[in-house]
Amino acid sequence: METLTQEKLAEKFQAKIDADIKIEPNDWMPDTYRKSLIRQISQHAHSEIVGMLPEGNWITRAPSLRRKAVLLAKVQDEAGHGLYLYSATETLGVSREETIDDLHSGKVKYSSIFNYPTLSWADMGAIGWLVDGAAIMNQVALCRTSYGPYARAMVKICKEESFHQRQGYEIMSTLMNGTEAQREMAQDAMNRFWWPSLMMFGPSDAESKHTEQSMRWRIKRHTNDELRQSFVDASVPQAELIGLKIPDPNLVWNEARGHYDFGAIDWEEFWQVVGGNGPCNKERIEARVKAKEEGEWVREAAMAYAKKHKS
Amino acid sequence: MSTNEWPLWEVFIRSKQGLNHKHVGSLRAPDAEMALQNARDVYTRRSEGISIWVVQSALITASDPADSEAYFEPSDSKVYRHPTFYDLPDGIEHM
Ligand SMILES: [Fe+2]
Ligand SMILES: [Fe+2]
């Protein structure tokens, strides 16, 4: 009797997904759907938050007041994105603190791109243009994801992202119009961030263990390889226009496919970085743990103050 | 320290004069005043609003989605509540 009901519920659930009806927090959903969403949304939230660190590194050293104001606004947006997504995660029945602790213990990951260091000002250009560009590719697709709170957060995030990529491209284009040294700096940033940006879309479809189920649930709307291809196709002409070279000797336009062919991704590097052995993994988590621990007394004091003034 | 976790608040924003406040999301804050300030910073960085309401999530009573079919059935079955239910003689164009 009980199992029959569960089956019926699961059937109704999938029918709703197939009809593109959004799932809302209190609706019945399979446990595995809930778990997948918690993993995906919290990973996304952590990426927004950890993603503030490599850029935060350059706020005090921005080359002009204009660039500084822009970078501050961008980093503040990323904090907002993290908060929208932590709220969306909470609607699935996990506490925010638990979610954050899972990041700190390494149980849940964040985008591996943020484990690379930001060595020069040009990296702010490469990150805005390529990293936010890749993130936008992914996020635009997620505006139609099946879980209501996630989709709504994505719509708001996408609206805010639109300046992030432009400001990055503007930095790159300004440097490419500058001195020889500035052009070299921009190309160097490009060389370091190109491949890790392609890795942001995750393992190839053949290797991706979650893709098939996620597509059926419409948590994901495009596969990793599809999104990666769109990103390459969009980025190559943008690079060419300002004179940046894509660091890939195998990159070539394929007339028959109507897409660029590109070289093989170094998946060994990807798994190393995901596994905790990237250049900055330790530093990033340490910074987050420190922020939580050193803010503890502030959160406690605020709560004590609120309780006192309630009575 | 879960007992010390700040309560959850739902945020409603009036985007311009003449429109209802609309739910935009939630956040955590120790009290109403901080919830308002955080809501301004988190949800209105691009002139999305001219007024904010915050309500503690725990204080909201909601209908149960599992019962929604039966619960809203009375309004679905009363077609005579809609103007299209009524026959009008030819010659009446606007009513
Ligand atoms: Fe973001
Ligand atoms: Fe961004």
C-alpha cells in the first residue's frame, strides 16, 4: 500500500517535470531529487562566496578609482548571489550552518576555478570576461531549471551578471590597447585562465555521473559539453577582436559542424584541483573558516542584543 | 551552535508606487531591524524597490500543497462566477 503511494507520487512528480511545471519547496519530491538539488545549489552558493577571494585580492590595488568602484560592486554582487543560493538551499530542509560547515570540512566542493591564484591586474580582466562568461553560460540555462526557488534565484543572478563579464572584457581590451608590457600581461592572464575556464563546465558528458538523471529532472537543461562548446564559440571571436591569442594550437573552425574544434582538456589537472591539490585550495578554505570563526562573537552578540530587546 | 542561528525572514518588496509588495526571497538576521537593513543590501542593489517588508518565516501559515486539489476545487467548479458563463442577446457588444 505504502509503496504504491510512493510510486504514484513519483509518477505525478515526473509528469509535472515533463510538463515544465516548477516544483516548489513544500511539494512532494523524491529524496534523490532533493539530495541532488542540495548538492548542486550549495556547490553553486559556495562558488559565489569563495569566488570573492581571488578578486578581493585586487580591490586595494585597482589601478584607478573607477576600476576599484566597479570591482567592489562586482564582488558585492557575488556575496549577494551566494546569499540567494544559501536561501534556496535552505528551502530544501537543510540548515545554513550545516551547509557552510560542509564547505569547510571539504564534504561539498566549489568551482575549481577559484583555486587558481590572481597574480596580476590583468587576471581581473580574465576572470570577469572568461570566468563570469562561463558562469553566465551555465546560469542562463539554469533560469529554466525545475526547482522554483533555484530558478528564481538564477533569474536575479543573471540580470546582475551582465555587467560582470563586460567589465572584465573592458579591462582586457584596455590592456590590449596599451603598452607592450600591458599586452603581455593580458596575454599571460589569458594563457593561465583559458583552460581552467573550460574545465568550469565539469567533466565531459561521457564521464559525468550526474548528468543523465539531472537532465531527466530538468535540474540541468544542457550537458557540460554542450555548454563548453557554446562558450568556446562565443569567446574565440571576442579574443580575436582585441588581439588575444587562445592558448590552444588545435583550435580551428569546423565548417561542417558549425563550431570550433578545440584541443583536449587536461583532465588530470582538473581532478587534482577538485581533489584539493590546486595552487590555492588550502588558502581558500582557511580564509572561509577564519571568517566564520572570527565572526562568531559578532553573531552571538547580535543575537543576545535581539533577545534582550524583545522582552 | 545551531541554537544560536539567526532566525529566517521572508522579504517582500514594493518595486514602485501603486504595486503590491511581492515576495523576493529570504535571509537570516537577528532581529527585524537588521533584517530590513540586510534586505536592502541583498535584494535592492539596483533600485528594485521603494519599500520593504520583512516577516519572520516561522510566523507564516501556509496551505498544504498536498491538499491543493481538493482545497481549491470549489473555485474551479463554479463557472458561473465568470462572465463568460452568461448568454447575452445579439446586439450587446460590451457588458
Ligand atoms: Fe555570481
Ligand atoms: Fe559574477
